[in-house]
Amino acid sequence: MDDLQDRPPGLPGVDHRIVSALRACGADPHVAGAARALSRAGEHGALWLAAGLAGAVVDRRRRGAWLRGTALTAGAHVASSALKRVVRRPRPTHVEPLVGTVGRHSFPSSHATSAAAAAVAFGALGSRAVPPLAAAVCVSRLVAGVHYPSDVAAGAALGVLTARLGARWMTGGTA
């Protein structure tokens, strides 16, 4: 879709242009390598599940909160996967993807959902490393050319909402 007349109008057109611009950043081998690594690490929320379990091991005093935060993150991922099956939005086809995907549906981004849920949940437990890493995972999906910005934004919103709704349960009623 190189011709302006081939681009959809309005928000879909903006979505297409942003994906095209960020995917072009993936032409740099270092950027492409980082996007691939972040995409692989975030597959099925694996990075965040590992981070939550590591937090539970290291922070014995708040082990239960870390485990509940991990459960919230997993639950957010499951919710986004279910929503994807309902919405069934196709992935971008106007750019060559840098990574393979498990499914062919794009909305919402499950990577963004689990990343945002982990950022909120583990951030509430004092993790300063998770929020910037979660943001990088979200951007990696655009650089990889497998999501539109609206997919990532919706996924992040779902993740934040899930973690915020479960915050009181996660912290044992002290949130």
C-alpha cells in the first residue's frame, strides 16, 4: 500500500502510517534484533510470569502479593486472547513482519495486555524495571509490524484495567 489512495481514511489510515513508520525502524539490524527478542520474551506473557514468580521467590514477605499479581497478569492475557477471537481483526498486511505470530488476529495485542498488567501489578510492588520493559515490549509489536497502534493501546488499556480491578485482591485488601 504505497499509494495514498490505497490507505484507509481516518484512524485506520493513521494506524497504517504509524505501523509503516515504526516497521521501517526495524530495517536497522540492532532494532530488529531487539524487537524480535522482546516479542519472543513476551509470547504468552512468559516474561511477566517469570518476573512475577521471581518476585515471589526473592520477596518472601510479599510472596502472596507477587503470586496474585502474576495471576492477574495471566488473567489479563487470557482475557485479551478471548477478546481477539471475538473481534477477529486481521494483522497488518501492508508491511513485512519481523516475527511470526501464534494467531492471525490482531486486536487487542495480548503482548501489550500482559505487559501493561505486569507493569501496574509489579509496579505496585515496587518494581522499577518492569514498566519501562513493558513499554518496550509494546513498541516492539509495532516495530515487528504485527500490530496496529490501536491494537497495542487497547491491549494496554485492558491490562491496566485488569490489574487495577484486582489491586485490592493482589495486595490482600490494602490497596
